[in-house]
Amino acid sequence: MKKIFSLALLVATLMANDFGLGEEISSFTLADQFEKDHIVSRSVETIIVSFEKDTGADMNEFLNTKNPKYLEERNAVFIANISKMPGIITKLFAMPKMKKYKHTILLINDEEDKRFAQEEEKITVYKLKNGVIEKINFVSSAQEVAKNL
């Protein structure tokens, strides 16, 4: 019973709070556009998060012009929060389109997942060192993201 309570408390904490400056990000797993799980570990130096269609499209267009290992070579990951997208739209349109990209897109499908900070019409860029958040930027374009890599 204690294990279940502890696990529930941990999940609730992760889902309820934004990652903040100075906090350590424990490894976590997200599926990509091909439903393959990826572990985001302490070795990641940059986490890029998009919450809206336009910012996601901007990032995908930018990344699609780069080599498929562009993010990996920079110890970075791109996460798209698609939790607000209706399921039928995700299944029929968004996922097939995402599968055409040569880069990896990690996906958040759970509306309760609030761990990443967001600002309207912005891309969130977390800079980390040894798993600890050193900087959080909210930028307007993929070009600005590239300056943070």
C-alpha cells in the first residue's frame, strides 16, 4: 500500500508542477511519432517544447531542413505537446504528417502533464547541465531556438 501511495504521489508531483530553474530533471520516457519509447536522460542539454500547432510546425519545418541527427548531435530533444488536439485529428492527420519527418518528435498526449512551462505562441527551451535546469527561454521561432543549441 505504501508503494502505491508513494508512486501516486510521485506521479502527481511530476504532473502538477512545471520544471523550474535549479531543479533536477529525473529521466523520463516519452513515445515518438512512431510510438517508440525514448528515455530523456540527464545527458540531455536542451529540451525544446512546443504546445501549439504554429510553433510545432515552425520547429518541424526548421528541423526537416537539417540532418536527421541534428538534435542528437547537440544533446537536444524536441517535444510536441499534442494533448489538446482532438484524438481523431491526431490519428487521421497529425500522426501521418509527423511520420514523414526525418527527425524524432517526442509526444505528450496527456492533458494532465504540466511539467513543462509554457507561454502563449512561444516555444519553451530548457538548458540543462547534468540534468539540472540552468535556463528557461520562451522564444518565438525555430531560428531563435537554433541560437540556444
